[in-house]
Amino acid sequence: MSVGIRHDDLRRRNRAMVIAAVRRAGQPSRTEIAATTGLSHSTISAISSDLIGEGILAESKPIEAGSLKRGRPQVGLSLNAEAAAVMTVVLSLNFLSVAVIDYAGQVISEEQRRLDTLTMPRDTLIGECVAIVRRRLEDPDLDVRSVARIALAIQGITDTRARAMLWSPITPHTDIAFADILEDEFGIPATMENDCNMMAVALRWRDPQRYRDDFIAILLSHGIGMGLVLKGQLFTGTHSSGGEFGHMIHQPKGALCRCGRRGCVEAYAGNYAIWRNARQLGEDTEPVADVSDADMRALAAAARDSEGPEREAYRKAGEALGYGLGSLFALIDPAPVAMVGVSAAAFDLIEPALREAIAQTAGGQHSEWISFDTEPNELPLIREGCAMRALTFVDQEIFAPGAQTRSGLVSKNVA
Amino acid sequence: MSVGIRHDDLRRRNRAMVIAAVRRAGQPSRTEIAATTGLSHSTISAISSDLIGEGILAESKPIEAGSLKRGRPQVGLSLNAEAAAVMTVVLSLNFLSVAVIDYAGQVISEEQRRLDTLTMPRDTLIGECVAIVRRRLEDPDLDVRSVARIALAIQGITDTRARAMLWSPITPHTDIAFADILEDEFGIPATMENDCNMMAVALRWRDPQRYRDDFIAILLSHGIGMGLVLKGQLFTGTHSSGGEFGHMIHQPKGALCRCGRRGCVEAYAGNYAIWRNARQLGEDTEPVADVSDADMRALAAAARDSEGPEREAYRKAGEALGYGLGSLFALIDPAPVAMVGVSAAAFDLIEPALREAIAQTAGGQHSEWISFDTEPNELPLIREGCAMRALTFVDQEIFAPGAQTRSGLVSKNVA
DNA sequence: GCTCTTTTTTTCGAGCCTCGAAAAAATACT
DNA sequence: AGTATTTTTTCGAGGCTCGAAAAAAAGAGC
């Protein structure tokens, strides 16, 4: 089952810890690293000297801010941007976006492309992804060998091993092992992530104050997705990416959901559901394929303008989200929530019914404490999350070698 | 945030690993331990020699089973039963049960007692617990100093730090810091656990084949509880024991629940709910305080006997459980389920509606795969779980000292 | 301009820990 | 009794972290 700690693991882990400390803090001095890691100054000195020698870290200017201090000035350590690069591939409805990011986290090359993902044959979809990655890798500004890892994100369900997309609303095709495909094609380790999980990862890096050990990112878009961090760990299902908050049951035998079932939270709170209710089409009406952001904004404007079916549609969305969150909170206790996506811009219309519903649930014990944040634009978040995830893998695997890992999966059984 | 690995941690962790390997395997040889932990023979030899010298492990007879083998026979290592003892305290509705267990896991002293927990004043309830523990500690057969840890379990919500009961259906009183009270009284480290979590822990030890990394234990009793193991880890909420499956919302604004809210799963599947529906009392009827096991068995018999309100009551329970499980599975993916408690004996009446409901949900994708096990008697399981939990603490803390832990809580911030 | 103080960083020896190889131990086979 | 086989122990080598002390690099004071 669990495996003993070998002697050589020690250095590897502590190297990884130093790299992680530098990535988090930006430009910490050796003394600061010693404080945050709890290791001795001598150890930090030895490890950072190694890492600098290997070109992974670099000494930057002495820290100027507090130059009032006496004594030898601290020397800031920073990541060497040229040590490596990673690539992010974000595949969403009718849209493909790729970026190359240096080791310090700066975008150095990117490309975006519209495609008709819903009608595209399987091979074309895969081909488009491979082609866009190849174009970026062949970018003359870039040294191909420096791209150490690729992180893909897709709306939909991925497997826990982060190899394949199992199901996605953006395409009728299922079980596409994107990670394996890209690995075979380019020989670069790749992982396939769920978009909402990447949102959560990004939020954690963006605002570690608010999004620390426990929080929830909910995507309010055409569908409803969730990324969940519990006790500092990204939460995934046992076999798939899990966290399919949008398909928790709000109303047994209720409204028709895009997934073909009935009564899911999404069937009340997804863009298509809000649209359907606002147009008073009835809960059995087949979900429309897509509602433009502009249409959704118009809907929200109409709802704000006057009482009517639009406002009622947002109310119903809030109620479904509230009861869903209440059930979730019964399982995990309340935590800060970030609402992301177009409908997050209409959260003022959603919030009252949501809070009312959540107060009816066991999880909503102290619903006044529960705080919501909104972020209307999901794409940058997803990309940022992918970038950080890929960089973290590079930190752990490439620059702290020796682990029994392969492609992001820590193997549990060694015997 | 995360802390570097000090040099002395190494030995401590590997000692703990060896102890854990012996506890799991029963009588493994040094060679077997080396294989399961991945450590070298020399290391295992050194560590086990230390542990034997400290009286924690003991060499037992050479393993006889496969005595056909050539070569030096393996020497089995086992836990020294006298190395320590732990105490379990299980507090359930109108019932208090205490046992002392030796380091090898055998019960060496026990006592059970009926009390009227629902009407008892706060101090009396606490006093009864303290008194029964004192009586067991003063048992002449027992060396007091050898009791190294106490694990309490209670039906209800506990805090993540495992110090206090926050809320429980068995008493009107709230926020009783049982762990602190016993620690102060007897100077023995104590933890306060949730009963269903202990059931899950016990199932894992009882049948590691079936209940390994991911599974669910559901208590079908007066209330509905859940213990959840995900990726080999006991799942708890961010602040409380969490996993309040019984209070996920099945039907917004639905049947009246014991918790005062409406539409919880428990309001359809708890004993009182089945009773209420079987008696056709209406969903707004105030839940009864208790239904005897005999009454529940009679109800099940009547339901099996003929179509009627009893059978319909079990159907409704199954539906609520099914939709609830479906929502849960949407979050975590399906996993093996153990149904525990009186109504688990009536699972034949519950299962059809449960499976039908779960098939209507996203989490019930392949509902035919989902397997259920039943165990009508929860008390032994809870006690077993407490014992293993307490013993594991002793393994980790007492016999592998140096960790920055206190009373079961691993401190995350060292700086 | 020089010395003293303060703080950061590096150096160095001590003490552990794990590992691999070889030796020792304990049994079955012939 | 001797040989083969398997388990367990022994022993030296190599690494790692740690604490103390030294070195380095500034500001403060005169």
C-alpha cells in the first residue's frame, strides 16, 4: 500500500519544496525560504546553490523595498524563465485556444481559433488540436526542446488519470485520449484536465488569501460545472474528474436536462434553462445548442428592468443553485464560492433566491456567512490554471527527479 | 504552508510504516514487510530490531503454513498485545458502550449501560460518560497507565479537529467538547469521532478487498448517516465531520425532517419517516422520537407480506436514497456501498425503488455495476472502527514519536 | 574614512539514516 | 553429512540535514 521513504527521496522532496516556495513567493530570499519550509539555512543554501547551478533558479537583484535595514541585504531568488516552457490547450464550445508559457509563468506565444466543435467529425477535432500544437511548437521564437509539458483543459468529464476526455457537451464524440494522442505525437508529457478544476487551481494562485484550503468555483455558463478544493487538495471523483454539481438532482422527475435526464440543477440554471424559462417554453422543451453571451446579457438586462418571465427564470436558477449548494454543503460544510462565467454577471438576479433556498437546507446553517465572488470571464482563468498545473508538474518531475511518477499520475502500487 | 522533511522525520515515518504493515498483515515476516514498504531488508531489520527491543513488536512462531519451503524459515512479527491499550466509548440513542482493547486489538474489558439520553441534563450526560470511563480505568485487571488513547464515537456532527460533538440527535444539548473533557479528567489523549466515519474505518479493516480506496457506508437507522472513504482517505467536511448525506435535499419543500427542515433524504428514509408513511400520517407529521427495532422489523414483515402503505413507505425510502446517491455519485462517481443498521435488513424492500431512482440520475450511469452490501448491526462496527482509529493513533504517535501532532490533529502551520 | 553592529549566507564537521553486498543463520533436499 | 536455498543480520559507503562558526555585505556612529 503506502511506501516507505527512501533516503534519496529526501533531497528530491526538499528540492521540490524550495522550488514551490520560490514559485509561490516570487522573489524570496534564502532566509525566507528557510522560514516557510522549516528547513535549516544550511540546507536551503545547499539546495539553492544546486538549483542555481542547474539553471533552474537565478539570483535577482537584492531586495530594495526595505533598504532601510542594516546587515547584509537579502538576495532574492527567482525562477529562471528560460529553464523550461509549458503549453496550455483550452478546448471549449466552438473555440480552441493555445498558449506557450515560460518557466516563470509569462505567455510567450499564443494562438486562438474558432471551430464548429459540435458538428466536427472526431478525427477533425483531434487533427485541429494536434495541428495548432504543432504550429506553436514550430514557432521560430521558440526552442522546441524547451516545452516540457502540455496541459489540456476541456469542458466535460475527464478521467482521474488525466489521460482522456470521457464525455463533453462540446462534441458528440466520447472517450478521446487527448493526453495520449499529444504525447505520442510530440513526445511531450501531457495531461487532460477538467476546465472547472483548472478554474479552481487558478483562483488559488490568484488570491491565496481568499481561496486557500477550501473553496468552490462554479461555472455558470451554458452548462453548470464545478471545481472544488478541499483541505488544499483539488477534489476529483474516484474514476472521473467528478464534481458534476450541475447534474446533482434538484427536482426528481423535473425539467429536461441537456444530459437527457430530468431535474438536474443545470436544467434550471444553465444558460439554456434560463433562456427556456425566460421564453416560457416549458420544462420539457429540448435545450437549445447555444445561447450567445450577448443574448444572455440582454436577458439579464430585461430581468433587471421589470418583473416578468426573465426575472422569474433567474429566480428559478437561483433556487436550483441554492438547493444544490445546500446539499453540497451538507456533505462538505460551507466554503467560499466563486461564480464564474456569463451568468456570474447576472448574479445580482440569482443571489436572492439562491440565499433563500440555501437557508432552507442543512448546509445553509449560517448562510449569511457564505460569501460569493463573481468573475464573468472563465477563459483566462482556465488557461491560467492549466499553466500553473503544467508548471507545477515540471517543478516536481523535471527539476526534482527520481519520483515514481509518469504523466502526472503518482503510482500507488510499487510491489 | 507545507513543510520540508527533516532528517529525523525519516526514521519516524519508516517506523510508523513498519508498525502499520504489521497491523495490516497480522504476522508478516521481515521479508514481507520489506516487500510491502519498498524499504531495504537492512532497514527493516534495523527498525524491527529496535521495535522488538522497545516491546512494541514481538517475534512469533516461525510461519508454519508453507513449511514445505526450503531455506531459513520466515519469522513472523506480531504486535505485542501488552505494549499499550486503548479505550472506545460509543454513545448512541439511550445507550452507552465502553471497551478497553489491547494493542493487538482484543477486547480486554467492557461495560454497557442504558440511559435516557434524550431527556438527560447536559451535566448528567457528561458525568455518565466520565464515570463509565473511570470505572473501566479502575478495573483491577488493567494497568491504568497502559491506556494510551480514548476514541469516542457519537451519532451526530463532530468537528474536524475531533474535539467536540457539535450537534446530535440523541440529545438536545450541543457543543460538548467530550474529547477535551476526558483529556482533562484522565490525562489521556482523546478524540471525538462521528459514528458513521467509524463504521467506514471498520469496514476497511474487516474487508480490505471490497472496501479499499473508495466506498460508502450508509447508516439506515432512525436517522440517515454516511461515512465516506475516498482515495483511501476518510472524507470529512471542512469544519465538521460532514458527509451529512441524510440532509441532502431530496424534494425541495418536501416532507418534514427531524432537523426541522423540509425535503431531506432522511425525511423519507429514516425509521421515523418510513413509520410515518406506513401509518399514512402525512408528511407534515412531527417525527416520533424513536421506533423500536422490533417495530421496524414488523413493518418490514408487513411490507413483504402484501401490497399496502408499508410497502409504499419502503418504496419512498428507496426513491429518496436512490436520488440522493445519484447526486452523490455525480460528485464522486459510483463506489461500493455498505448499508448498515436495522433498515439494512429490509434492503430487499428498498432496493428496487432505489435502483430505479439512481438510474434516473447522472451518477447512476451504470447503475447495474453498483453493488450493495448489508449489515444490520451498526454497534459492533462503530466500536471496531473506534478501536482501530485509536490504535492507529497510538502506532503513529506513541511508537513513532517526534511528529508535530497533538490529539490527532496534524498541525499544518509550523511558522 | 574607519570601525562597530547587524543580518544574511556559506562552510564544515557531526550525527543519522538507508542501501547494497556479503556474511551468517536456519532449514530442506540428497 | 554436505549442499542448496531462503531469510536475516552485519558492515562499510554514501548522502542528507543540522548546528555552530565563519565569512560576507551592508548600515550606523564617530
